[in-house]
Amino acid sequence: MKKHNFSAGPSILDESVIRDAAGAVLNYQGTGLSILEVSHRAKEFSATMEEARNLMKELLDVPEGYEVLFLGGGASLQFAQVPMNLLKKKAAYVDSGTWANKAAKEAKAFGEVITFSSKEDNYIWYPKPWEKNEVPDDIDYLHITTNNTVYGTELRYDPDVKVRLVGDMSSDIFTRPVDVSKYDLIYGGAQKNIAPAGVTFVIVRRDAVGHIEDNRIIPTMLKYDVHFKDSMYNTPPVFPVYVALQTMKWYKELGGVKVLEQMNLEKAGMLYDEIDRNRLFRGTVNAEDRSIMNVCFVLNDEYKELEQEFYDFAVSRGAYSFKGHRSVGGFRASLYNALPKSSVQFFIDLMKEFERKH
Ligand SMILES: *Cc1c(COP(=O)(O)O)cnc(C)c1O
């Protein structure tokens, strides 16, 4: 039975990318070696790394003066590495969800942290302090998490602020054009929209880092500029970087981030329309902040007892990994770039069929 993969992460990759990766595991670019066993210093792989860095720049229209890095440690290590390298005295964090909250917590080890939070409302809306002129001038940076993977809210534009801006884009990178020039640093785990688990992307303005050494000693591996030259200061995650490159090539073939954005708006629009129409279900977050990547919904109160039944029904038809995060409950369908429209239609049909049954 075909599986429709709604996993929040690690998540669906395009079938063409997986086939290519499978080929490279057996014979990497005609070398007679597996990608799993080649030297990262071999010319084939250094070319792959360079191409991946360049293609990320091209697809996101990254201006001069920025470096693209592919590192280890996940977005969670960036929660610490960012303040370690950028936080002298004080930073502000938009506490828009579980991951944002974790990022803010880590930063507290390095300085004062103020937050703009919707936690008290269970994160059903996205705090936008810049709209009310509430972002202080005397902070080292403002940190935002553009897409709230767990609760399903999203900021779908790049805010104008006078201070340095840092963005965790783990779950919405490559889903819309981004004005990278507004940010000093963008990072994310690649396992949501680019690659298998194991690689973290960082887009960093060269002159934003390297100013903190008087405050603290930074371990070599955690200095961004150590990785500037070729993103190979140490052994990089060779296989995930290779797969990331294949995904980005596929994005380019499709027409780039503008086309991806249209596809995503259409897919999310279809599913939200059904959630709003179907008398059994309702969305869980404020409509204007709805994520187009992670669609969260529950059964209406009067149908609550049907939750397990709907889950089992959808699983039996081939839906995979659409349970709400354990901190939210209900359901979460993640509609990452590689999820085809047909899988969204499949899920909508399930919801309709379930409604007819009840
Ligand atoms: C998944 C996720 C993370 C955590 O990523 P890891 O690579 O597992 O550390 C951080 N931020 C956001 C927004 C995420 O979706």
C-alpha cells in the first residue's frame, strides 16, 4: 500500500531524490565507490559540497557577504551556538512555540534574554513585536522561529527591525522567497525540507560574527568563521549533504522558491478549507497565523471521542505520522515541499469519508 507521509520531521523527500541517493549509495558518480565510503576530501565530494553551498545561495538569492555552511549538531546546537557567537549582553526572543522557547532558554546561559511570548495562550498566535514598535534598540539581536512546527503557526514575511535578526527556519526554509539581507544569521535542521537527518544549514553574514572573543572563549568547532572556507573544517555529514544537493537541484528544476510557495499555498489552502468545512474538525490556531507547513487540527468537542477511531481509520488507508505533537494532541499533517498535492487530496477524502460515517 502506498504510504502518504505527513511526518513533521524527519520527513518526506521526493522520490526522485531518494532514487538518486540509493544509486549513490551503490556507486557514487561512477567512482566505483559508495558515497558512504568516499573521503570527504576527494574531489568528487568537495565539488558536491561546493555545489550545495552555491545552489543554496542561488535558490535563496543570498547576497554577497554571506556564507552557507553545512554543519552537525542540529538546530538544537544552534540554539547555543548563536548566543555564544552573537550575544554580548542582551537579546530578545520571539517565544512563538516549543522550539523558540528552547532557543531562548539556551541563550540565557550567555546573557540577558527578554521574550515576546504567546505561551500563555498555548501558542495559538504569533507574537509580532515589530508591528507595535516594541523591539528594543539596545539588544544584540532579535531571534525569531519563522515556523512553529509543533503548534502550527507561521510568520510568512521577514520583519523590518533595526537590530540584528536571527531566524530559525528549520521547518519552512525553501517554502517562500526570503529576504536574506534582513538577517544576520539563518539556520535550521535540514531534516524537514531538504535532507535526511544529520546536517544543519547556516546562512551567516560574514561580518556579523567574530566580535565576541573579549567576552568569552569559544571552542574552535563552534566558531562560525572556522567553517567559512569550505564548510569542511572537520568531517562534514557527507551523505546528508549529498542528498541536500539533490533536493535543491529538484527545487531548481521545479522553478525555485516562488513556485514552491505557490504549490504550498495551494496544498495548505485545500486542507484548511476542508478543516473549516467539515463539521467534525476544527483548526487549533488563529487563522491569520496558520502555518502552510504544519497543519494542526482536532475533532470538535462533541466528536472528541472519535479521535482514536479517525486515527486508526486514516492509518489503515495509508496515512503516516499525522498525530499531533504530544504537547498538543489531536492531529498535525505536515505538508512539506516534497509532499504531493495528491497526498493532500487523499487526506481530505479520508476526512470527508469519516464525516459521512458519522
Ligand atoms: C525540528 C526543529 C528544531 C530541532 O531541530 P534538531 O535538528 O532536531 O535539533 C528546531 N527548530 C525548529 C523550528 C524545528 O522545527
